[in-house]
Amino acid sequence: RRGARDAAVQLGTRQAPLNSLLDEARIDVWFRNDTARALQTIERALRDYPLDSLRPDVRPYRTLSYLYSLTGRPDRARVMSAGYDSTRGDREVLEFASHQRDIRANVAVAEGRYPDAVGEARAADWGFCSICFLPGIARAHDLAGDADSAAAVLARYVDHPARDAATDGYFLAGAHKRLGELYDARGDRARAISHYSRFVELWKNADPELQPRVTDVRRRIERLRPRTG
């Protein structure tokens, strides 16, 4: 992803430097749980590359709404939602409506309105992308306390034949880990071990700062394996 962003910068794509910084913020909050650093990066990105310096149709309102949702800033998520709404005339109708509902789901999550987030996330999934919205739908169900639905959507995502690298890079390993936890809580050892093991395989060479999570899951696998002898 960084290589692609760097190439876009070299080609003169005006939004590429902003998007590159937002990638860093997303990694900080999603993988490192470092909300403060992510927020600092977002604010620096918007200061250095103001949204009003870009064409409305390439302003990353959807990404920003998601990042502000993850960092617990519903006020800023709402600002990005309004910004996206203002670009309606520059968008294809169905895609605009789908992304609009996705942004509203982000706002609902940030405000702790998890049942509303489920409804908005499901309304966003209109079929023009078969896997794009599945992780968000699963997360909304999970936050709403509906473990069964969260597991069903995550299973649909990890088994989907049309998964792609862009989505998998952020969500696949975590989806397997969460499925392992959900099946573990149900007492379904076989499926818990299967998904935990797939997480370990994906993250076995993760950066040192992430290895404690791999070690923890390895321990869960050992706990769940049948004892012999």
C-alpha cells in the first residue's frame, strides 16, 4: 500500500500524500490501539493537506469518518458525514447511497448507538462490492452484543471467494482471531482452534510489538487441544 501511495505521489496525484498519512493513522489505531498517535497523525494530515485543497469527489470523507469512529470522536465523524453528503452531485447514485449509509454506521458506532450501526451497515451492503462491507457489519453486530450474527458475518467474509488483498490486509487476520474467540466462548473447540490457527499462520512473522498477541493465541490453542496420555 505504501508503494502504491508513493507512486501516486510521484505521479502528482493531489490526494495521495493525505491518503498516505491516513493509512498511517489507520494502522496506529487498528493494529496498535494507539488512539492518541492516530489522532495526532490525522490532524497533521488535515493541516498539511486541507480537504478544501482537493476536488470534492476525491476528498477522503469516508476514510476520515471511519478513523474518527475508531478513535472515539463522533463530533468529527459527523463533520465528515456532512462533508460526504455535500458531494452528492459528484457521485454515482447507488455507490453514493451505499457509502453514505456506511458513513452513518461509523457515526453510530462512535456515538455508541450499536443497533443503529447494524441497520446502517447492513443498508450499505447493496451488492456492488460483495465483501467490502462485511467486516463493518460484523463489527457492528459484535459491538451490539449479537455474537451469533457477528460470527455468521465473519464466517461469510473469511470464506468468501471474492476476498481481495486490500480488505484482507486490514481485516482477515483479525476476523480469524475474533471467530476463534466467539467459537471458544461457545465451547466449539474444533472451530475455535481452526480459526486461532489461521490467525497464527497469518501473523507468525508480525512485527515484534504485535507478537504478544500471537503468543496469547498460541496459548489458547494449547489450552483447547485435547490432552492425550
